[in-house]
Amino acid sequence: MTTKGPSHKQVIVPISIDLSKKFIKDSSMHVININCALKGINSKTIVDFICVENKGIVITTNNISLNSDLQKIEKYIKNSFSSDADQISSPRLLQSKSYLKIVGIPYNNENINSHISSDDVKCILRSNYIFNDIVLASRPYIIKVSPKSNMSIIWIDIWDSQSDTNAKKIINRHFNVGSFIATV
């Protein structure tokens, strides 16, 4: 039998090792209770089993969980640890990275005599609605198009699904940066 990497049918709940060990002691009861909760919202998702890995609890399901499923799982787990609920992060599916290029943003900042920084790019992305659901995986990388040009190319890494859902939403989209029009 060969082993393979993690599946997209797994829900990861980042949690401390102590809490995850405490949770896994009654894993069969938790599987039944989570399935009842999911059935209550008419979900087609069924929890197969729960295990502990180094990053927390991994809940394996019969198909890819929807946002409503993740919310129900989060509510159940936080209720299970009512006193430690603030130490539990939101459940999430496995993610991959998408690499995107943004063109049309000036390299030199007009207000001060310096070039655009990663923090400036983050501020620009936060202020444009097309990036509302986008989470950066690393700092933006900025290069000047050519020595005599004032334009830049900005490379960003975003967290995305394996099917590139987030990237597809913003590729070839235009947005304003001052009087300039930038393109992803």
C-alpha cells in the first residue's frame, strides 16, 4: 500500500497538542455529534474519522466541505472546549498558493522620493474591493520594469484552492491606484 499526501476532503482545525489529545479521547462520540450537527443543516458531508496531527485536529469527510459545514464544525468544537474556545482557530481546508503579477503601478511614490514598498502594496490591495477575499501568502515582490521606466511589476502569492478559485476571480481585473489603472 502506498501513502499519499493530505486530501482536500480533510478539514484542519489548528489547535494546541494538549487540547487535541483531550479532544481525540472521545473521537467516536465527536464523529457522531458532528454528523448530527451537519445533518441538522441538511449537509451532504459526513465525517468519516478524526485524527491528530502536529498542527491540530484533522477531520476527514466523505467530500469537500462547504463554508456552512466548516462553520458548523467550528461551532461544535468551540462548544466542546467552552473554557478554551479562544485557543481554537477556525477550521480550514487545505490550500495551495497562486502566483500573480500586477502591472500598471508606478515604481516611485509621488508624495515622497522613494520607491513603492511591500507595505504600500498591501495597503493598495486592502483598499480595493476585488481583493476582499484574498489573503497574501508572503510579502509582495516589487521590481522596476526597466531602468528608465517609472512603472513596476508586482508579484504576489495568495492562498488559494487547488482549482485556483481566488486567482480566477481577479485575473484580468483592473483597479485604480490614484490616477493609474493597474491590471492583475
